[in-house]
Amino acid sequence: MANASAPEQRGGTSVRMSAFDRLPWRRMILIALAIGIAAFVIWGSWKTLSLPKGEAYTGASWRNFVILGIAQGAILALLALGYTLVYGILKMINFAHGEVFMAGAFGSFFFGDAYVKSGFMDRHPIPALLILFLTAIVISVCVAVLLERIAYRPLRHSPRLVPLITAIGASLFLQNTARGLFGTKTRGYPKPEILTGNWSIFGLPIARIQVVVFVVSVVAMILLQLFVTRTKTGKSMRAVSEDQEIASLMGIDVDRIVVTTFAIGGVLAGIAGVLYALTFEQVTFFMGFRPGIAAFTAAVLGGIGSIGGAALGGFALGMLQSIGPALLLTGIGVPSPFQLKDVVTFAVLVLVLIFRPGGLLGSGGAEKV
């Protein structure tokens, strides 16, 4: 009887193990994680919003958070577009794009510093700002094109991990090159007098530099969209993005399109570099790292490879970085919550990769990088 019952017990155990293994553990863990995140957001927000009057943020403070978030988001959107353009063409992440941004800002700093000392910046602010933007664009485009030609083109047909590691190495090389040339100290970036103070828009006082950041960024994004959708080169970029081999058989010069893509990314990075430097009034050799990671997160959040997604992700992440620490952490007694905005950036990146790897405007599936 014992021998007869043993197979039944083993068989019963086998059935129970199979049913256990068939449970949707991944879905259950994701649901539990989502519930936990939602509970934390509701709890942190409630604690902050229910603070007593002397400790709570005023309506003007929340308004400033929103405006700052929009300005930061505009800069991140410009940078994220550089990531998404390169990924759309080459299916690689150019982690050195933050240093392209840094190079443009640092290059324009020397012109701005000379203009302030000579008084040209305040006497002729519009020409001075145009020269700063043009200088940053030229330097960023040169760095981006050289990166493509020297670091990425020889590895174009290598496994994806190889150019990814190369991009990280190029980022470190450019950081330390700037450190060796310009030193480690943080330099104050000059700002013309015309951009100090506020403008009243619909009765709301908004910093002039934030208005300029938003307007310039939106115009740049609209021009990029028109370029990609209306010009012959833009249509060629879309064709190469779909299939490089078929595009080359149709007579499209793939190498020229790739260089053009890096150059456009450099233009956007140069513009973003000057806007960032004018907003925070400082430049340093390490200034490209955090905005670069944040812009990459914005590109993933919106849907890597999607121009509209990069813009949406940039503005969304800018708002999260500006409002999130104050709303979620102040009420629970976290000291200096604004020092933790990078935590918000990486938390968003992790959550997007877990719940929707394709991004907000992507397919929802995981992208192979």
C-alpha cells in the first residue's frame, strides 16, 4: 500500500507544483508595486498639502514650480531629441550627447565673458546672444560630427554593446578633456541685463529667461518637425530609420544622412547648452552628465525613437523634477527635498522600463538597445 500511494503523492505534488509555477508572478508583483507607488504618491501629496499654513507652500510657490518645470522641460526636450534622432537612425544610445551639450555651452562662455567685460553684452544684447548661440551650435556640431566619424562609424556594423561602451568611453574622454583644458572650477555664465527681471504674462510674473527658454525651444522643435516631415533630407532620414539597406538601394547616401543626424543633434545640443547656462548662470566640465541622463530618461519616457515622444517626455520629466520633490517629500519630513531630484529622474527611468519599456508614445514593448 505504501508503494502504491507514493506515486500518487508524487503525482499530487507534481500537480500542485505545476499550478504554483503557472501563477502570473510577474503580473502580481507589478500590480503590487503599482499599488505601493500609488499609495506613496497619495500619502506624500496629502501630507504636503495638509501642512499648516506657516509651513505649507504658497500658491505663488506652486506657480513658480510649474513655470520652472516647463523651462527645464524645454531644455530636456531639446537634448532628448538628440538622443532619439540618433537612436532612430543607428539604434544606439549616444551617451556622449551630454558632453556635446557641455562643449557648446563652454565654448560660448568665453565669448560671453569677453562681451560682458567690454560692455558689448548690455549695449547690444540681441547680436551678442545670437553670437553665443551660433558659437555653441558650431562647436557642438563639430564635436558631434567628429564623434560619429571617429568613434561610431568604424563600429556601425558591430554588436550593439560595442558602440554603447564606446559612447560611454567618449563621454568620459570629453569630460576629462574639458577638465584638463578649462579646469575644475565652476565659472559664472554671463547674462545680459535685458534677461533679468520678470515679464507679466496674463497677469503672472514670469522670469524673462524662462520665457526665452520656452519660446526658443518650441521654435526649434517646430522647425525640426518641419524639417523631418517636409524636406527631402528629412524624408531620407525617415527612410534610413526604417531600413538602411533598402534606403541605400534606393540611392540614399546613408553615411551623409547619419552625419546630418548627428549634426542636427549637435545644433539642438548647442541651443540647449546656451539656454541651460543662461538659466543657471554657470558652466563646468561636468555639466553635461546630469542633464544628459535626464534627457535620456525623457527620451525613454516619451518613446525612444519618437520625436513627439522626446518632446513630451522632456516636458513631463521637467515638471516631475520641479514639482515631485516638493509635493512628495516635504510633507514626510525629508530634509532638502530638492537635492533629491536626481532620485526622481532615476525612479522614473526604472518605472518606465518596468511598466512600459516602449514609452508613452511607443509600442509598449521593450526596445533592444
